[in-house]
Amino acid sequence: MLIPVLSATLLLARPGAVDVTGTWEMEVKSQEGTAHPTIALRQEGERITGTYQGKIGESALEGTVRGSDIRFAVNLKFQDVSYKVTYIGTVSGDHMEGTARFGDAGTGNWSARRKKNQV
């Protein structure tokens, strides 16, 4: 009985384990300008789900976290055109950053900081 408990504890406390659960304030830079959406993430193992809130509304997002690597996507609709935005980056504590692909409309850079004092 003690071995499974110790194994589970070691897995949860492994070096490099990241938990991105929480609300994050983003800065997304593209050829169209800079946006400041907010994402609310829930992490279960390597899977993340949540919501993306920006100027054009709220959308669901899904993705993964493996080690310090994060990848998530959101489907957005703007002026009757739908497109998928894919974010790929790395997480370090309360900061993450990387690149974004805006469907077929190009790429950009993004960064995010976790909001403090969350319950």
C-alpha cells in the first residue's frame, strides 16, 4: 500500500511538472496589431481546457501541457469568418510565451502572466 502512495507523490512532485490552472492575461502580437485576451485554464494531467475571452467574444479552448511545453487552440469567428488560432510555447512558473498561428492568416508572438490572488 505504501509503494503506490509514494509513486503517486513522486509523479506529482517530479521536477519540471507544471500546473497552468488559473486565469492568465495575454499579449498577442501580429501583423494586425496587439491584442490582450484573457484565458482561464483547467489542467488535468497533460490535458488543458478552458475559455478564451477577447474583443470578439468568448470561445472554448483545448490543449496539452507536456513538461514545460504548452499547446492549445481556440476557434474564433470574426465578421462571419471562422478560423483556428493555435498557440505553442513554454511555461515557466507564472509566465508563458511562444508563437501563434492564425489559421491561414499568418503568425505572431504571444506571452501571458498568471493573475495573482486567485481562489
